[in-house]
Amino acid sequence: MPKLKTKSGAKKRFQVKKSGKIKHAVAFAKHLFTHAKSMDRRRRGRGTTNLRDMDAKKVIKELFPYGAN
């Protein structure tokens, strides 16, 4: 069997922690800050969060074929 490649987009977007949680950036937080988004949405879009457990399992299984790190 040939080797499977890790999805390169997943390498750039997700970081798997030792606890098994997956850290990711908040979506919709890159542009249109001057007029299209309220201050609350801008503030919530900063920083990073963790994926929920069911999504984390799916990401590890499908995008990292040989495990997390």
C-alpha cells in the first residue's frame, strides 16, 4: 500500500494539542471590519478556540491519516 499524505490545508489550519483537543482560528475574521461587522462580532472573532469533540474526532480521522502529530 502506498503512503497516505496528510492534508496540507489541515496542517496550516489546525493544531492538535496533547489533550487531543484541536485549536483553530475563528472563522469570518479576516476582512470587512470597517462597515460590515459590529464591534461585538469583531471582538468575538479575535484569537483562537477549540473544536468540539465530535468535530475533532472527524478532523483527526479524515485529515491526519497517521494520527495527530
